[in-house]
Amino acid sequence: MNGTLSLRALLSILVEVTCVGGLHGGVAPENVAIVVNGESEASKTIAAEYASLRGVPAGNIVTIHGLSNTETIPVDEFRERVLEPVFKMLTDARLMPQIAVIAYSAEIPTAIDVRSDIGERKLPKIFTPTASVNGLTFLHQAVLAKDIRYLDLNSNWYARRIVNAPRDEPWNSNDQQRYASVLMMLQLHQRAIRQRKDGEQPSEQETTQTAVRMQEAVDVLDELQQRHPHSSDLHYNRACLLAQADQPDAAIEALQAAVNSGWWDVQQTLRDDDLKILRERDDFKTLVEEMKSIDFDAQPAVGFRSTQGWLPNGMSTVDARAPRYLLSTVLACTTGRGTSVDEAVTSLRRAVAADGSRPPGTIYFEKNGDVRSTTREWAFRNAARQLEAMGVRAIVEDGILPREKNDVAGAVIGAADFDWAGSQSTILPGAIVEHLTSFGGAMSKDAGQTPLTEFLRNGAAGSSGTVTEPYAIQAKFPSPFLHVHYASGCTLVEAYYQSVTGPYQLLVVGDPLAQPWRRDFSLKSQGLVPDQPLSGDVVLKPKTESSDGIAPAEWELYVDGRRAASVPAKEPLRWDTRQHGDGEHVLTLIARGDDAVQSIARAVLTVNVRNVRQAADPSAAEAVESAHREIWRRFVDPHGIMLDFADLDGNVTYPTPEECREGKPNALGWWSPIENGAMFNGLYLDAAIRRWEHTRSEEDAAKARRLMEGLLTLNSISDVKGFVGRGVSTDGKSHYPMGSNDQTLPWLVGLWRYWQSELATPEEKTRIARHLVETVEEIVKLDWKMPAEPPFGVRGTFQGFHFDEAARMLFTMKLMAAITGDESWQEKYRRELDVRGGDKNMTKLEICEAGMKFFYAKTHNWTSCTAVSALRGLWELESDEPLKAAYARGLTESARLAAESLTLAEQYNPQDDSKFEMDWRASMLPLWKPQRNEQEAVKLAEQQLREFIKTSPRRLKETAFIREPTSAAWIVTLCPDATVVNEHRAAIENVLTRYDYSRLYYSTFFWVECAWWRLPPK
């Protein structure tokens, strides 16, 4: 019994999963990163040529420096000089989520010395401590963690497993654990045998104990086989156990049951020392011959995506705990025994030209007595059979090389040395030709044996070999099913990694995207008129054609090489051009097919974006820029949190930490300068992000990031879970004990806006998602009320049937579905749409469709706009067209109501010099008294406001004639119908230009920026 194989077989039983739907793989040029050695002209030349040949975006080329060697380096240097900087550059460029392949150009070290990771551990000699650059890149998660399980011969769960009928019955957890314990006992027994000195015999006591353990194990397997009569692995291991227990007849019977259940591995059976006592028996030899006739296949080929995790049975998953990989090849080796630069370029050009050619040649499997051949001979017949069934000619023949053949579309060879030119055979373009030998991937001149580059020099698109002595272990090399996966339509790099289970030493050289058996699948974009400038939201209408019957399963949009959208094919592919600067952009449309390998169709076109905001009054842009300067000069505190008011020089009278703790002027913080930080930050982020999308300046990116960090701060200042503060005192943490629904909803919206923007790094997205999920979970626990600090308990709710409440709750549910991917949130959201209530007994969807309604005042745009921003979020997140249309109608109705407030700007007198009292303490603290509950705090705050207004009459004028019309302007621009917005364009621009922002005390003019960056192009 071979312990590695048995445990590998066991893994396929122990994991019960369902394949995750909707995960589509396949590799496009936008999914490839090319790594270049900055000190090597050869590396730069080959990278540039390959990028041009394949259309790999320029941003996907990353350059590294300072390598100590170009052939072999220590693993610590590999991490520090190669893997970590490459990942950082791709992450900083916001490309990492779309990268599936790392393609190393020439003169990058191909061999990695991993002895420092192994340390003092004693490993079997087959685990030689030299790895390949490709293997360690593929297994990057373990390598970065210094987890030497990357040496494991079953480390690649993306590899396709062998399958054959009849299928086994499902295993429950108890059976799994009992089976695992038997195999573990056998492993320990085998290890003890290997550790004995030559000639050493076990003691009588050890022999007795072993016999007892063996019988106990037999008893367990006897019981398990009653429930799993079709498990070939169980029967095989039982045969091994019985042979070890010196019961040869019973062992043969068990081995026969294994063969009857589909046990096919002749090589494993012949070399398994557990079965040594059976080898000379005629019935054993008969069973071996029977095994050779068993038909088996590899699991169907599947496309690859780095964002998918993989399970031991080869199934994909979104579970974050499952290992993730990165495919990897070396484009060319030009040092030592490598090719010349010209030969490398010729090879790559030849590979690219072969795409889709479906070579009318033959795959040759060369069989001979060399261990390099016999190691893989077990699969020759079945791989050839599977290829023939696919219409690809395949031959299993005796020999070292195909002789005098002019149709070599692929070959599997087993020989230490060969002379391809002497074979007088011709390798067809696009072919994979490779051999199992000890030093095929060792590029140093003194390595010995024929290197893999000899195949490339003679026309192959790709080849592979280990970088040091592998001990002829199948797991370290591609199985013959490599050619089955390739002929299924996979790219070269996908075919390789689907066929090797332990790739840590395998060097793969060639074009990763070579795809000679690519299926017929093409794409065209409809709805784009050449030379016609694009603006606003554009609906792209891709259309695919396929003589192979492939339909699209998913659309992807890349803008200038960076992924901008990904949606199921049943949904429209939308592009908000305002997220990119004006001018020319390269659009790449990709369709991922619904076939087994998820074929890719791709179209590239250049478009012109024109979103420059042209105002009827040219001073509007200048006015908005003035507002922007004032916001950042006076109203953003050192912690990135917006203030309510400041004097004209930017001075602020902050409440002290002690006043915050005592609830002064009141426990709500009303009428203090830190009353609305969460609300203002969350809403203003809409403007900050859209401004950056237009300018792409580092300064604007930093401002948006600062506002986002301010929001996270407000969710981190309390021991109460889910608490969202209003603002902070001078110490950056002291705060008032109550937030509200008016604060929490904009907090959610703002963080979502940042999370889904191009600004967000993966680390930021993770942090934001954690804050959002933890906060919403606490709100739900409180029946949708906002948590507050003792003694107040809660403050405000999303529960109810007013417009504000319906939009807030529905948006929060939809947001959670988008952030978490948890289908239960989507189900809750769909149910909530139909919940009825309120005075008119309307559903929450009907309430949203009717649009904004003022709650307790004639006009109250400044708080109602938070719910309208939630409604806009629902419209953006929703893919169901009838629901989306309903939300659009609600936004239109909201815009029409808000537009009535735009004329309030006319009532503001720019020359008004009435007093604004900065010393809020003078009028409010004389009324202060301790507050024991929310009602007492609200009552006190309302009394204080009346006194505050007496000493500060300017307050009412700014709130009525600036806060209301500017927030109304933003509400109008949130309407997705540009016609509706343009109806009120002149009135909106009048609002924008009405004020001298340097003379305003309240920050609530920030909505002019929000409105400006949402005005549609004229």
C-alpha cells in the first residue's frame, strides 16, 4: 500500500461538496501578468514581444530588480525579490483580482532552493529540496506562509482526478473518520518498517501488537465495505491489509473486489510492498492483466480563475478557507541550456499563430521499458481512447520518439536523452511535447540529460521538466491526460495544471495562452457607433456566435486593461463612463462560455469618452471648485470627519471629552459642531469618489480615502457593537452616546460607495466589509434599531412604512447580499419587497416606487436625501429589470418633489451679515440637565435650539436657504433619467452659483459638489 496514494484517494471521499454554480474560468490576456527582470535585455525583449502578440495590457507587465542569480536562488530571496514585490505592484495597480497567470519572462531564476523552509525536518528522499519558479508561484499561499506542505504530492486540488464507474455511495462523517484512522495506522506501521535497520526483526511483543492492530483494522474495513461495496479504494486497502496479515487468499478476494469496482492502477499494484506476498501467484497476475483493460477517464477539463478556491475532489468553491492558486509558466529560458532570444520569439509567434487551428495531426504516447516511460504508461491507453472519442488521433506505440512523422500534434516521451532532429519528425504549431526525465527543467550547462528546450527549439509551443532529481514520481509530472485537457479547448497553462497533482518542481516553459483546440466562439459589440463620443451610463450589447454551440454564461468589461464589470450573461452589461477620465479608452469585452472549459470570446475596441461638465453659466465650475476648497480648508477635522460648522477662519469650538461624556449640550450632540459627521462623510463621499474618477489625481484619491477612514473611525470608538458615532472630540475618540438612523444609513452608503469604487484596495475592501457586516448584524439583532450607549439603548430605526424607512431597510439588505455573497440576504430582501403596512397599506416596493415623502416638515430634503441615496443604491445594485424600473420611477418622483425646493436659493441674501454665534455653550449649557433616556435628550435639545437661534439668527437662514436647496439639487441629479435632470439643469446651476462659500458658517453646502459631479453631460 502506498500511503500517499491511499490518502489522496481518501481525500476524494472525505469531502462532500456541491460544485458552486456561476463560477466561470478560462484565461484571457487581461488575466496574465508578465514578470520582467529589469537588468536583462533578453527578459525585456521577450516580454514586450509576447505582450504585443497576445494583447496583454501594458499595466500587466511588472518589473523586478536586484536578483542575485538568474538560475537558482534561495526561497527567502524568491519571496522577498520576486513573489512579494510582484503581488504588491499588481495590488497597488488594482489588478490582482483579475490575474490568473504569472508568466515569467527570460532570465528569472527557474530553480528555488527551499532548504531554509524545510529546516531540520527529516523528509523522505523523494522530496528533494529544489523547487521551480512555476511550482512555487502556483502554490504561493503556502510559500508565503512558509508552509512546506507546498512539497506535498497532492498539493494541487485544481488537478483533474481519475474517475470511473461504478460510483461509491456517500460517506458519513463517522465512516470517514474510521477509515482515516485505519489508513493512518497503516502509514505509521509502514514508517516503522522503513526505519528498521537492515536485517533487524521486530520483537515478539511488536509482532503480537501488530497482529492485533491489523485484525482490528480488518474488522473496521469489513464493516465499512458492507455500506460501501463499490469503493475500489476501500477494497484495495483491505487487500493490502489482509496481505500484511498473511491472509493471501482473502487478500486476492479483496483485490478482485477492488478490480470489480474499477481499481485500475496497475503500476501502484505492482510496486506496492504490501502486496509482495501475492506477486508470484497466477491469480494475482490475472488480476493485473484485468486491470490493464479497465476503462477510466480524467474529470472533465474546467477553466481556471484565481478567485476560486478548490477542494480535494477537484470541485471549485467560494469558501475563503479553500486554497487558491495562480497558474504560471516561463515564457523562455535563454541562459545555460536554453534557447536564443530569436529562437524564443520565433517559438512564441508560432504558438500564437496556431490558436484555433485544431491541428490535423496525431498525439503520440511513446512506450518503452525505461522507468521514465513506465511511470506514466498506466494512462496511455485511456488517454488515447479519450482523445479518439474527441476526434483527435492518438497512438500508443513502442519507442523513444515518433520516427519520421510529419504530424506530431503532441507527444509524451520517457527517455533521459534523445535526438529530435534525428527522428526526422515534425512538430506541428501549438503542440505540447514533453518528457519525464530527471533534469529536463535544469538549465545549467552541466545538468546532463536532454533539456525541455530541445522541444521548443524544434517547434513545440510548450514543454515541461523538473528542475532537479524527481525520482520518477508520477505526481511531479503531467499525466498523459494533459493532452486530453488541451484538446478539450483549454489553454496550455490550464492543461498543464489540470494534469499534475504535485507541481512544486515542475518548470513549464512556453506560451501559457496557446490554444490550438480553441472552440469556435466569437464576440461582437452592438450599440457602439464608431467615432461617437460616449457619456454617462452606457449599455453594451455583446453578441456571440459559435458553430460549436457555445452560449455566453458571463460578460466581462475591461477598461484600459482593468476589469470594470462582470455580470451573468442574462443581465445587461453596463458601463458608467463617468468612472473614467475623458478621452480615448480601450474597451475589452469578454464572453465566458457555458461549455465545459468555459471558452472565451474577446473583442477589443477604442472609444472616446466625453463627460466634461458644460454649464449654462460658465461660473458654475468655478463656484463648485470654490466650495471644494472651503470644505477642505475648514470643515474636515484632523480625523477625516466632517464638521457641522466653523468660523470663517476655520476655528472650531469643539466639545471637550468631558462634555461628550456628560452629554453637553445634550446626549445627542445636536447643535454642536460634531453632530453629523457620519451623515456628512457618507454622503459627501459620493462627490469625492466621482471627482477622483474624473480627475484621477492622487490628491483627490487621498481625500476620498480620508473620508472613508473617518467613517471607519466612527464605527471604532465605542465598546457597543454596531455603534456609529456622530463625531469625535479633540482626543479623536470621545463622543456622544447616541447615533441615529440618519447617521447610520449614510455611513452604510458611503462605505459601500468606496468599497465598490476603483479606489478600494483588497485590504480596504476586506476591512470595510467586516465593519459593514458586523454593524448590520447588530442592527438586525435589535430589530433594525440603531445601537446606542448606556443608558440610552437604541436611537432610530430602519423598520417602518415611511419612504425613509422602506428605502433604508431594503438597501441595507441588498447591500449585505452584494458584500457577503450570502444568498439568504437576497431572499430576505425579496420577501421584504412585498411586506405591506402604513396608512395606505402599501408594499415597501410600492412605497419606494412612489418616491420621497417629507416626514415631519414642509421641506426636509437634507435628511430625506439619505433615503434617496439608498434608493439610488438599490437602482444600481438591482439586476431585475422590472424592479430596477420601479426604483427609477421612485427616483424620478423624488427628483420632482426635490426640484420644488431649488428656488429657495433665491431667498438667500448674499449680503446678509446677520450673526452666527460660534459659542454654542453660552446659550445652551445654562439649560443643561442630566438625561436618563432618549426622550429627555430630545426634549432638552429642542429647548436649547430655541435659545441658540436667538443668539445666532444666521443659523436658520443657512439651513433654510442653503442646506435645503443644495441637498435638493443632489436629489434631482440622483435620478437616472438625464431628461428629468436636464429639465432642472438651469435651476441647479443657479443654486451652485448663488453663494459665496467663503462666507458660510455651515458645511451643508457640500451637496453642491455632489450635484455637480452627477450632472449629465450636455
